[in-house]
Amino acid sequence: MSGRAGREEGVCEIASLNHDGSGVGHCDGKVVFVDGALPGEEVRFTYGRRKRRYDTGAAREILRAAHDRVVPRCPHFGVCGGCRLQHLDGAAQLRAKAGIVREAMAHIAKVDVESWAEPVASPVWGYRRKARLGVRVVPKKGGVLVGFRERQQSLLAPLSVCHTLNARLGQQLPALKALLERISVTEQIPQVEFAAGDETAALVFRHLVPLTDADVGQIAHFGETYGFAVYTQAGGPDTVRAVDREPAPLSYRLPAFDVELQFAPIDFVQINGETNRAMVSQAVDWLELRAETRVLDLFCGIGNFTLPIGRRARSVVGVEGAESLVGRARANGVRNGLSHIVFHAIDLEAQDLERLFADGEFDAALLDPPRTGALAAVKVLAEHHVPRLVYVSCNPATLARDADLLVHEYGYRLARLGVIDMFPHTHHVEAMALFLRES
């Protein structure tokens, strides 16, 4: 039975971290997930919810601290839900994330990993080049709030600074709050989306009612003052409009492949630029491309992997479900002189992938699916005996589910697996797997 347990307390030893960054322990013969606790610690905690099979709680006192515990940098740590692991040393974060992937492979997939790769990591502060900040007007909390959701709640945690955000915005949150306080329809602005390229950055102001000319002028002046291209968004993605007629495009480079990719401010791009560069290089290395290789890149987005692969392979086919991203990918291919890359907009949850094999088989494939995984795509690739698959995952559970299918039903080997630290200080886990099948 679930319910609030008031101020009831318990004491427990923490053995590990679970998938959302809470410490896992036992108290009175029952599993308890303790927010703010780390493996190796003894903590006094306050109960939260009591369930039949487990309880939750929050650490109140650290009776014995873990060796890896550090002082969080952010003044909002513990309230803001954006980062949950700032109290854990960076190297220990990577070990914990690798442990989550190991457990998923052992208990969900029941698959042996032949070789573990070194983690792909990069600087852990100021890395976040994409963010969606909530906006609320709450007089009891000081008026306009700008930030991420609080832990375990739908309330908004107001931020004065964010050390994981790209500094162009992370250090300017008070100025953004002041701007929103001056706008006439602040209560009708639910969010501000941030995107940063290597050279330029953008803000997209979502509004539920029309902005006045004065509001637009305020937003434009803010952009000029702080160096942002500014956009408004009245509805869906197709309603994004630049305030300036010709804003500087957003782009990032992958120097190892002499590739530059342009993207729109609300397009999906990997959140951590430096880690993305290292991840792309590792993926291309694992594909073992040769001049005659034919590659299929699924969930290709704007061409993040496709274009680098195209520098090394004979031909590449990129597939994405969103027409807008496919259009951006094609333009990026042309801009980088990669005319031999072909892009298709196809529903990757369906069996439409079959028609991609009409022109011949593929020597290798790369998959970078969303959290739901790539079950339908994996089945098609396996049935066509594609011998080398590189799978980039942002969800260990669905990666394990798909690994189970590939290994136990289709005869692949999980030859290599490694963690990618795309989201330092958060509980999000990214991984890359290499599956091989003898022809």
C-alpha cells in the first residue's frame, strides 16, 4: 500500500545506485531507495512513499560518508531535478553508470560482453548546449521562476545559475528572468528553449497568446545585448519564427571528419558537444569502414553520424522518421560535398525498412534510437544478416532488450560495450554496443 509516511525515519547501509540516481539499501527487511545517498554510506533517512515491495526516502544525515562523496558546485543542488549526482565524484559517476549497464545486460539480456571499452568522457561543466527551461509566475516564490523541475515534483525550481548549461545562458539566468518580468504576457510563456552551436546560440520563446510589438522589441533587445539569435513559437514546431530576418545559423563541427552540421534551434542534437565528437569517432572506428563499405544509418537525425561515415565509406543511406530532420540532413550533405549519401524519411517503428534493401545488402549499420529502443529495426537488420551493428543507446533497459533478441534469436555476439558520459551529473546513461555476426 502506498502513502505518505510523515517524518518517520530509518537507518540503512547503501549498496548501490538505481537507474534514477537514488541509493539502494535495505531497512527492516525491505528495499528502500534513498535520494541523496551513495554506495558505501550509512545514512539516516526520512521515509517518503511506502509501497508493498519497496519504500522511498530522502537522506537526512550522512552517518558514514562514501570516499567518493564531493561537495556539489551548484547552489540549487538537492532542489533542482536537473542534476542528481553532483555529490558524487566524476570517476565514480562513470563507474556507477557502467554498473547500471552491466546489470541490464546480466539480468535483462542475459548476455555476456566480450570486451568492455573505456568510457567516453569529456569536461563535465558547461557542457549542455540544449535545454528547455520552464517559466512560471508564482508570487509566493518571488514572481517569475525560470528553471527545471524540482526533484520528484512538478514544481519549478528557480535558478540563479546553472553550471552544466553552456555558459552563454548558464550565467545569464537572472537577466533572462528580468526580461520575462518585463514582458506583458509572462503568464502565457510556458518555456524558453536554448540551443548553442560552436559559435552562435539561440533562444526560442514559446507563447500561448500573441506577443505585443513591445514584447517582441524587448526580446530582440535582449538577444542583441547578450548575443542570442531569438525566435518566437506560437504553436507546434512549424510556428518557430526568427525575430531577426536573417539570424546567424547554428552549427557545430566534427573536425576529425572535416564536417560541419547546421541545425535549427528546436532540432534534436546531442546535448554534449565534446562528448559527441568523441562518440562519433568511436562509432566510425567500430564500424571498421573501408572504401567499398555500404552502410545504413538509422535514426540519423541531421546527419551527425551519417556525414562522418560518408567520409570513409563507399555509400551511406541515412534514415529518419521526421521529414524536417531529413531535409536538414540532406542540406548538410550537400553543404559538405557528400553527394553519395542518400537520405530517406521512413517510419522506423514499422517494417518499411525492408524497401531499403531493394538495391542490395549492407555491410554495416549504425542505430541511434530514442529511449524506446529499436526493436522493429533490429529485427529487419538481423533478418538481412547485416554482419556489423553499432548501437548507440540512451536507455540501458531497451538496449538490453534488443541485445537479447540479437544474441539469443539471431546469433549475434556482443563484441564490445562501453559507457558514454553524455550527461555528467545526471542519472541518464548512454552506451555504445558492437554486435557482430559471422556471414
